[in-house]
Amino acid sequence: MFCYDSLMNYYRTNFSMMQHHKYSLTELESMIPWERFIYIDLLKQHIQNMEDDMRMLRNKQK
């Protein structure tokens, strides 16, 4: 866990990754901090790309 990250945010992120993205708690807790940071960053980018694609589809349908 990085020093700027709050404990509550740590648990919220774990919960979200387990519920919505099917990570296990064991997987999350065994990650080293920089590895966790990279996976979270990649997941954010993926979600952003999906939102952009959905927005483009909606705009095409109009």
C-alpha cells in the first residue's frame, strides 16, 4: 500500500476488484505495492476505454 493511500480506499479498492473484476482477496493481498498499482492503473484505463466506446456508440445512434 502506498503512503498516500488511505486505509478506507485500500478496502474499497479491494472490494471493487473482488466484486466487479473477480480478483480474489488472496491475489490482491499477495501483490507487491508497485504490482498492485500497475494493475489498478490498467483497470482504470480499461474502464475508461469501455466508457469511451459506449459514448461513441450512443452518439452514432443519435
